Amino acid sequence: MAEYEAQWRAGVARLVVERQPTALLTGYRGATQDPHVMWALWPEGDSVYVQELTVLPAEIDDTFDPRQAHRYVGERIPASEQGLPIPEYRLDLLPLLAAHYLPNFPWRWMAA
């Protein structure tokens, strides 16, 4: 769990600080040939577009590195505009900015 959390923190930092596409790994399968699953995120203005992405080890030229998951995120294909059967979400960037820059803020009390 700690490795997932570290990868997500690095992924969010890449998004909010560098304003680069990134990935948040949700299913790393190790060195097997099983697919790896992640959320791909692309910043655009004040929004972030999110799509589920599956990486098949047989389709990449190298060994999958979970610490470099962003390398497997290409250009965003607007799934909804293209009529693709890929779920796509648009989120406000502000909560990710706040989570990155104010990690110790007591966010849980706001959900109550």
C-alpha cells in the first residue's frame, strides 16, 4: 500500500507542478504478463481529464516500471467526442492542487 501511495503522490506532483500527463497506478501485477491498470490524467486549463488505462506487458518494448507509470500515458484521445467506449471524466484541478500543497490539512472534517 505504501508503494501505491508514493506512486500516487509522485503522479499528482507531476500533474500539478509540472503540468504533465501522469498516471495513478491501481493494479500493478509484478513481472508477470498480466495487464497493469491505472488512471491516466491529462491537465487542461483548470481541469483534469481522466481515463482508465490498461498496459499489456506484451505490447510494450521494455519492462513495466511502476515508478515510471506516466511513461505509458500517451496523448489524450477525447473518448466522449470520438464516441469511444472508454469512460472519461473531467475533474476540477483545484482539489488536486490543494491535496498536493496542503497535505496535512484536516480534509476529513470537511466531509462530515
